[in-house]
Amino acid sequence: MSITRRLFGGAALAAMMVAGGGAAQAQDNVRIALVVKALGIGFFEAAAKGAEEAAAELGNVEIIYTGPTDTTAEGQIEVINSLIAQQVDAIAVSANDTDALVPVLKKAMDRGITVISWDSGVAPEGRELHLNPSSNALIGNMIIKLAADELPDGGQVALLSATTTSTNQNTWIEEMNKVMGDYPGIEVVATVYGDDLADKSYREATGLMQTYPDLDAIIAPTSVGIVAAARAVEDAGKVGEVNVTGLGLPSEMAGAIESGASKSFAIWNPIDLGYSAAYLAYELATDAAEAGPGAEINMGRMGTLTLDDNGEGAMADPFVYDASNIEEFKSIF
Amino acid sequence: MTDAASPRHVPNRLQSPAARLLKSWEVLLLAVAVAIFIANSLASPYFLNAWNLSDATFNFTEKAMIAFAMALLIISGEIDLSVASIIALASTAMGAAVQMGAGTPELVVIGIVTGLLCGAFNGVLVTGLGLPSIVVTIGTMSLFRGISYIVLGDQAYRGYPSGFSYFGQGYVWWVISFEFVLFAVLAVIYGVLLHKTNFGRMVYAIGNNATGAAFSGIKVARVKFILFLLTGLMSGIAAICLTSRLGSTRPSIAFGWELEVVTMVVLGGVSILGGSGTIPGVVIAAFVMGLVTFGLGLLNVPGIVMSIFIGLLLIGVIALPRLWQKWRP
């Protein structure tokens, strides 16, 4: 222990000497960190592309695209701690946990860093504003509408969600349940959780088709789940019987649209989302705008974001992809 | 590393010749830690900053607390894979108590008692029924977290009293956090327990030869039960710190930590087969893992690359002494 204590004590001493120098070499660029739920997810890679686009447009912006390996709050806290240490100018985070990130993000704000959340939100006390890709009510309605449009005579649908603790998916399913009255004859028979893992989602989708032989549609409001469900339908030879819909990425869903396992699905444009998040972070970090209830903040080519009393704003409506436009979008994201 | 492959080697039951080898292990690990420290300082202008280093300690303090107890357990030839799930259950119990109006002292008691109960449950199954600990704790790993999921579902417990935040967010003096002080105190306590007491020697004896130990008059089952109890206790304490740091409880809390704790213990030079290892080794391993993840984080290295690095480090540090032995008989 004595050795390690000496090691750490020495570090602290050295730190005091260097502290001044470290702060002095502030960089000219506005450094915006785009923190995602986990790296290696197509959606977030596309968002990073959008953020880079905003950076190119704004000129003096450096985007740091980062995130943990697994979708855990603890992993994101470690990442955010290292961003605080780097004295970035802004952190734009898609949170794995609404509440658990609040203390560390508060610390970031205390040290003068602009904090916004996008995609998956943080509780209001942990950020200056939250950018929703769309409004939850619209998404909740959209996912059931996509399924119902293909079922004029009604039928059985099942939900394949991400994890039981996924903020996004739970909110959308809640909103969907509110509008079920508008879709008579449509019955939600089950909700299962694939944990946003391809293999588990596949097994859960296969299980659904076995448990409910008359199933007409699987709604997966997650980009991992929808692809796995479509593959499960193809493998079970139920193309045409079970329609897979929900939220997915065009590049990953092109095959499913082609095979007919999925007739249509929706998603906002993650490029637009990353672009808007970076733009908003820049506006706040450079004091060009201030967040607050009713504030209207510039998002470049995406127009302006209007904040509600919770400091949240919606970017745009979700967009429907089907056989008519999949070719055009599959190469984009 | 002193096990099956080199049968003539005598592990450090008493301060045997093996002590020298183990010392060299820690020296090697310490050299790695210093090298990483220097590399980090050169690679990032932000590394040598007192507050940043203080923040970095949070990456490992909670896991290291459990690793101390886990080290003793592994030295005795057992393992506990349910530690992360004990955190989840203890945190859930504390969260439920908050909803019923419990204050900070009650929460601490609840966290610790839940940990002890879980540890006792593991201990009874392993020592009472004679079941293999790896099987038992894989079972309780699902069981404990499962209970949290049943209680909480997709909900979260919030509203912890403001005084409770001290354990995970408070500072004792300047940049020295409460968690770091607790980590240091526990390191000393476990170091003394393992290396300076009869109990510690019993742990080594059991790990080397449980039957022999039993014939020497050591109550093997009782010692192992106490070790499971200690591991549960440390998980409860880690749950208090982590819950306080996060300010909320979800059933997915500390997911996957059991493997990180075991990695820390093995990296610290504890033989996974039991019988040898030291607490200073585990302490250095905690720093190595903390410094690596934080240093790479400062360079914005993706997490998956960090995992690869930790994996290579683990294999490297374990393989090096063995290669050393082969080349210099």
C-alpha cells in the first residue's frame, strides 16, 4: 500500500505543477463530444457522420465521437469522466440511463461544460436541453400505424423491444398504448425483450411465432430487434404471413424489404439528428443561444428547436421507408 | 502461477522461497503500472491533473473493494460470480427502503445486511451442501439480479437522501474522495488479515490442500463460509458507494462487474486455482486497470480497444513469469 500511496501522492504533486500549464493550452477549436450508448451501432455511426457535417459547416469545431463498449450507465460515466478531464467544450449524450448519469453530468456543468442530451434523454437537472428526434406521441402512433395499415381486417401483433429499462422504447410503447383505440381489431398479444442483442432478439422473435401461430405482425421499435425479427420470419418461412415493422436502419433493412419480410418501417434520419445535436451544442457552448423554457435555438439546415417547459424539443416527424425509397436510402445510413 | 504445471514449486504457505517469486510478480506489475502512468502523462496533457486523477479512481475503487474479498476467496480455492448481482439486490433493497422513508444510517445498514445475507446464502449452499461454488454462484448471479428485475422492472428508485450522496460523491480532503479512503483502509485491513493473521494462513492452507488443512485441525467449512460472508459484505459496501455515486437504482446496475473483479484479482497475481496471491498485488492491479482505462479514455480510444488492451495485459502479465521460468531455469 505504501508504494501505491507514494505513487499517487507523487502524481498529485506533479499535477499541481502541471495544472497551470494544462489549462493554459486551451485550443481554438470548439470541441464537442458526441457520447453514444455504445460504439459499433449503425445508428450512432450515422449520427456521428451528421455531427461531422455540422462541424464542417460551422468551421472551427472538432467532434469527439465516443461511447462505452456495452450499453451501461457505468461505462458512460467513465467516458464522461475522461471528457471532463479533457476539458471539452460540450457534451452531447444519448444516455443509457435517465438518472444514473445526472451526478457526473452535473459535475461537467459545474466545470463549465455545456451538456445536452439527444435521442435518449437525461433527467432535466443533468442537462441544459434534450433533443428528441421526433415526438414520442408521433413515434408511438407511427409504429402501430405501420402494422395496422397492412391489416385492414385487424389481427394479432406482438412487440419486440430492447431492454426492460430502455427509456426510449418504453415511452414509445406507452404512447402506442394510448392510441390503440384508433386501431380497432388490432390486438397486442405480447411484449418481449431482445436486449438489443441480435441473437437474443432472433430467439425471442422465433418464440413469438411459435407461441402465437396466428401472429400477423411483429413491431420492433429498435434497430437491432427489427433486423433480427425479419431474419427470424425469413428463416421460419413466414414471409407474407408475419409482417415485421417498427424502427430500423435502411441499410440493415434493405434485405428484409426486398424479401418481403418487412413491408415498411420508420426512422428519423440519424444524420439529421447528429447534425442537430452538434449544432445545438455549438450554439450553447459559444453562448450564441441559451437554453430555457420556450427558447428557440438555431439548428442550421434543420430549422429551429423550440423547447418546452422540461427543456425538451422535437426535431422532426419520423419518416417511412418502403420498397419505393429503400434503394435511395440504404447507401446513406 | 505456482500451481499444477510446476509441481515442485512450494507456494507461500509460510514465508517460503515462493515469497521471492511473488515479490517479483508485484515488482513486474508495479513496473507495468509506472510505465502506463508515464505513457499516459506523455500521451495526454490532461492526465497529470489532480482532479482528473481523482475522478479516475472512481473507475476502480468499488470493484477493488470486492476484489480484496474475492482474492481471499479465490486463494481458498472458491469463487463468487454473484457479486455484481449482490450489488443489484442490495441497491434495490436500499431503494425500496428510501420509498418507505429510510434515512442514510438505515440505508447503510440495509445495504450491508443485504450483502451479508446474500453472502451467507452462497456460503451455506457451498459449505453446507458441498456444492461447487462456481455453479452455486452462477445460479445466485441470476437469482439475485432476477429479484431486482421482478421488484423494479423498467422502473428506477430515486430520491436518495442528500446525506447519502457522500459515500459515492463526497471528498474527505481536497481531491481525496471518500471512496478512495475507504479503498485504502480496506486494502490495509485485508492485507493484514491475509498476511499477518492465523486466519490468513488458514486461507492459504485450504487453497493449497483442503484435505490436509482439515487434518491439521482447520475448520475448512467455517473459514470458507466466513469468506463468502466477507465477499457478500464487500459487495454490500460497494453497492452503497455505487448507488450513492449514481443517485439511483436500476436492476441493470453494475452489470458485468463480476468478470472485471475476477480480472482484477487474477491480474493481481492470485492463482485462479487457489493457494497463492497477495493483497498488494491486487491493489496494484486495481491501479493498472484504472490507469489503463482512464488513460485510453483521455485519448478517446474506443472501449472495445480498451477491452482488447486489458485482455492482452492480463495474458501478458500472466505469461511473462512463466516464460521467464522457462528461459532461466
